[in-house]
Amino acid sequence: MTPYDLAKAEVGTVEWKDGNNPKVVAYFKDSGNPGVKDDETAWCAAFVGAMLKRAGIKGTGKLNARSYLEWGVPVERKDAKPGDVVVFKRGSSSWQGHVAFFVKDRGALIDVLGGNQSNAVNVKGYQSSALLGIRRAAKGVKPVASGPSQAERDMADLERLGYKDVRAFQRNVGLAPDGVIGPMTRAKMHECLSHKMTRPAANSDATPVSPHVNEKPKNEHEQPDVLKPATKGRAHAMLGKLILALGAGVLALAAGAREWLEWVQSWF
């Protein structure tokens, strides 16, 4: 997957009001800044760096947005494509800025997909007058096969459980539906997978599921199915043989009775 594809999968990630969103903290780690453990530090560059890293492409490893003005190769605005890295200035500062992935040029506004945009990952329009530069990975730089990212593995596990929406799964297992696959949600997913527990098609999103949801309920009044299909087949074969044997016995008795009757009649 490209960095842009991975970024689109992160849309909806937000800073937490209480505590720190582990997904945002993971952006810092993956971008080469594992020392940051909160979601209050400006994280637009961390988001871009994390998406590049997860796609196997080296970023700047820095947290200042303008560091990406030295990354890759420059691209003319008219040649920009979705996924290119866009850098804007911020305020009147000579060093502050914002970095994100190019989505669409709307003239006065340039739509970009980025992190820390109103404290979330989303698509937002920025004034084109603040544009500092557009960059693209240098020609010949290809993603390094590094296996699926944690986010991809999480979504694959969620789909194996029969869900497409994180919140629906969280509601069904009794967790707060925040839409984020953090340590608790991930642990619950692994627990469900270990029980081979999937979402029943008829279940509503609000119906809690049990670790034994796919097992047939048992109680003292239940009549068990004693014979399995293979056993039933053997039983039918044996019953057929018994009926044939009984039939042969009846015929033999009938023949013997007829001979006895003829013998008795010979005396008269």
C-alpha cells in the first residue's frame, strides 16, 4: 500500500479528551520519535512520517513540518497528484508549518489529508497562499516490503470476526465505543479469535456477544442428537440385515409347518 492509501485508512483518528490516543502516540514512534508519549505535541509531521515508514519509504524523521521541504523532489503545483506531500506555512513564524498529503487543488484552497487537522486525521482545505512547496518521493524510491502494519493487521482481525466497524465490535463486547483499536480492544479481538468467535449475521450492533455464541446451548431438557450421520448409516445397514434375517426365519418356519401338516394328513 502507498503512504496515501495508509493515510486514508486512518481518517477518523482523534486526540482524546482524557488520556492519550495510542494511535497518535504510535505515529510518533513510527516516524522515528518514540520519546513522545502524548497526543498533545503537534503531530502533523509525525503522521506523514509514520505513513511513509509503514509504506517502506524513509521520511525526514523530524517533527517540524518544514523539514519536508528538503525531502524527495519538488513538484510543480499544476503537476501535483494525490499522495504528494504538501507543506504550508503557519502564522508569521519562519519555522512553523503544516504538512499533509495532497488531495485536490480547488484554487484558493488546497485540500489535503493529514493529521492534527483540528486535532484529528481528516481532509481539510488550506489557503493556497500559504503553500510553501509540494514534494514527491525521489524517482526510483520504491516501498520496501516490510509486511502489514499494525493497523492493517488490526483491520484484518476485525474482518475475520465479521465486523467492518470498530465501534460495533466494541459495543458487542462491552467496551466503550470510541472507534479506536487500542490495547484493550486488540486484546478482546485476540480473545474472540482464540475462541473462534465471529459475529452472527442476525446480531444487531447493540447485542452483546458471548464467548460461546456459536455453540449450541445445552440444558437438562434438551434432547441430544445421539446418532451422528455416519453412525445413523451403520445403524440403518444393521437394521436392514436384521429384517432380512427375520424374513428368512419366517419363511423357514412356514416351510416346516407345511411339511408337518402333510405328514399328519398322511395318517388319515
